[in-house]
Amino acid sequence: DGGITQSPKYLFRKEGQNVTLSCEQNLNHDAMYWYRQDPGQGLRLIYYSQIVNDFQKGDIAEGYSVSREKKESFPLTVTSAQKNPTAFYLCASSRGQNTHTEAFFGQGTRLTVV
Amino acid sequence: SQQGEEDPQALSIQEGENATMNCSYKTSINNLQWYRQNSGRGLVHLILIRSNEREKHSGRLRVTLDTSKKSSSLLITASRAADTASYFCATDPISNFGNEKLTFGTGTRLTIIP
């Protein structure tokens, strides 16, 4: 089945620790995105990548880092510099630049700082 | 910044009734998209309406777009318990090359009472 997979579903982080959230897609999409969702809120864009080996900051990139070494994969690292990391993280993909079509989402990773 | 704003924030109706939710936005767009999110899950794309379209149907869903008022509405007819979810509008601003700045509103929480 084609789709976008996030792992893990739940993640617990200690204060001062970096953690990496995985996002993989087999839809052959060029573009991938990371969003953060807080309770009762909409989605805020953290980072996006329109093509392999390229990525851009979104609206709330501070304290996060990404890489895009493969078309299928767009991992997000939540660093210790992110002061309030507890949130629901959503990865998405779409066909990419010069196309204006829908985004496909993973099932999300819920990150909790303990 | 939030481009789309949904109204109402929450809506409860009896099963079988129609549900209407609205979205307002601020800048010119390529298209407007509606998504559904079940609690604790990822977003699922429902329907996309392009800026040159005024109305679109998909099953029990009807979407309208008024670019002069910068607003859209989503109508769900003959609601079912399974329609209980949060509904988000997302706008693809005219400045986008692709979906890099697909901007989500804060959502309408719809509850269908059996």
C-alpha cells in the first residue's frame, strides 16, 4: 500500500535530550513537511523540503532540525534547544513544486517531555 | 500565521442533520482544501476547490468558495456518528510554488449526537 508512515506513535523525552522522529513515504512525492499541533490548535509548519538535499524553515523552526538525504525519508530532530517540545507532530507529503494538489499525512507522533 | 479561520470552533448536531462550517482567509489563493482529523490521528484530505471554481461535491460533502469574500463553506449532509471529527480548511496562497506554504486554520470540532 502507498502511504506515509511515522514512527514511533508515542515518544517520551527527558529534559535536555535530543530525539528524532521518523517519516517515510512511498508515494514518490518530491515534497515533504513537518507540522506541530498543540491541543485545540491548528497546524504550524516547522520545516519543509521540496526536493532531495534541500529543505527550508517554516514558521516555527527554532529548536528543530531536519535532513532530506533520500526522497522517501524526512526525519525531524527535536533538540534540547526546543523549550516546549510536548506536542503532536505530523509529517506530510505532496507531489511537489509547481503542483497544487492535496497533502497526505502520517498518523502522527505524540512527543511528551518527562 | 494562520491564514484560514474556521467558524464555528465547535458544533454539535443530531445524527441525520446537516452540518455547515465556514472558513475565512486573507490572501489570494490557488486553491482551498478541507481536511478531517479524528482524535489523535493524522489529517485526511476531503476535497480541494480551485480558485476558479465556485462549488464542488463529493459524496455527502459540498464545498463552496467565494473568492470575493475570501470565504468557503463545507456542508456535510445527512450526518453520521462517524463524521465526528475536527475539520480544517487549508489555503494554498497564490505566492506558493507548490504546497510549501499550505496554511491551516484552527479547525471546527464537529460532534454528531446519535
